[in-house]
Amino acid sequence: MHTREEKLEAFGRLLDVLDELREKCPWDRKQTNESLRPNTIEETYELCDALINNNKADICKELGDVLLHVCFYAKIGSESKDFDIADVCHKLCDKLVFRHPHVFPPQQEAGENRSQNSVTTAQQVSEQWEQIKQREKDGNKTVLSGVPAALPSLIKAYRIQDKARNVGFDWEERSQVWEKVKEEISEFEAEVEHMDKDKAEAEFGDVMFSLINAARLYKINPDNALERTNRKFMRRFGYLEEQTLKQGRKLTDMTLAEMDAIWEEAKQSERQDEK
């Protein structure tokens, strides 16, 4: 691993390279916040792919791409004289210090007798974090205002529930959530039976929200869980297609029973690989 001096030198090199690109490269010179935004979203998802695959080489590479975008936005900010990378770093550090009083105790006023901070668990840190954010001058004015509107719906639901939990709005016992899940499924089934598409869609949203809530309560990340299932389905469906082609047939010519038989082969093959 590198020394602190080497890390700072590497970061300085990145800033120097970006400065030169911004001046001499036609593509880099024309970029704006608006033009970079779609690329930033793509790079973030590529980093997420690397993380879920636990591919260390790709994680390192994709982190670099995301870091480039952070520095690029700061570079654009410096050109308009609004802020630069130093401001970005200082604001981040100030926020981290302010929101972690259990690590960085605030300076004590003369004559003030401040009791020792009692925050000792990760849950208490999360609760304290949300409370502090609402006290900040430029912080969130309401509990849920810090949830980005552009978040994917599944992740947004999880964040909404997590923020509500941090102010005590949660089940007393996590097992209580299952009654809510069953209730929402029953209401969804009823609307499906009534053939009311609009109401069924609304109730299906409630089913998903309650299941995400259950996942949160049982320490399961629903986005990671769903992505694992996506990949599992794609892997097994790929096996189905491969075996069908080996037989010289098309999926559209096969019966569901025939496809199910190959699907079971795929599952058995996975179980063998896991042993």
C-alpha cells in the first residue's frame, strides 16, 4: 500500500491531468454539468456492478471513473468561481466532523458541563445523524426531504423507511411486519379479482413496499437481493437457451413442460457447482 504522501501526490497528479485535458482536449473542454450527468449515472452503475461481483480490479477501475467525475464537476465549479475541489473536501470534512460528535466532541463553552456522549452503537449513530441533519443551517427541513427524488423506486422505498426508523417510526417487533405483508397481499388479490387495474397497481405498490420493509427489518438489502435473483434467472435462462440450441430446436417450439425439465437441470447444475 502507498504512504499518505504518495496518496496526496497521486491525487495532485489527477488534478493536473484533468487541468490539461480541460485545456487541450476538445471533448473535455466542451463538457458541462448537464452533459456529464448521464455519464456519471452510468459510471455509478458500473461501480455497483463491480461491487456486487466483488471484482477488486474492476472496483478499483470504476472508483477511478467516479472520482474523475467528482473532480470534473469541481473543475467546472472553479471555472465559474463558485467552488473548487478544496471547497468540496472542506465541506465534506466539516459535515463529517459535525455529524459525528461522539468522535469529534464540540468545543465546550466556558462553565458548560456537558455529559459524556452515550452513542455507542451503529443504530444510535444513524439516529443521531438524522437528528443533526435537521438542525443544520442548510440541512434537511423534514425527515424525508433528504431522499433524492431521482432514486430508483426500490432504493427510494428502503431509504424512506430507514429514515422514518431513525426517528422512531417503526415496528416494535420486526415479526409484526408479516401481518402487514399478508394484509397487503390480500388487498392486492381482491383488486385483481375485481379487475380494477388502477387499484390493483396501487395495491401491488403497497405489497412491494411492505416486502421492502420486511427486508430492512431482517437486515437484507432488497436491491442486492433482487439483483441476485435477476442474475440467477438470467443464468438459468441462458442454460435453457443453450441446451435448446444443442438439440437443434427453438424455445418457441418447445412445450412449457420441456422447458421446465431443462430449467430443473440448470438448478441441479448450480447445486453441484456450489458443493
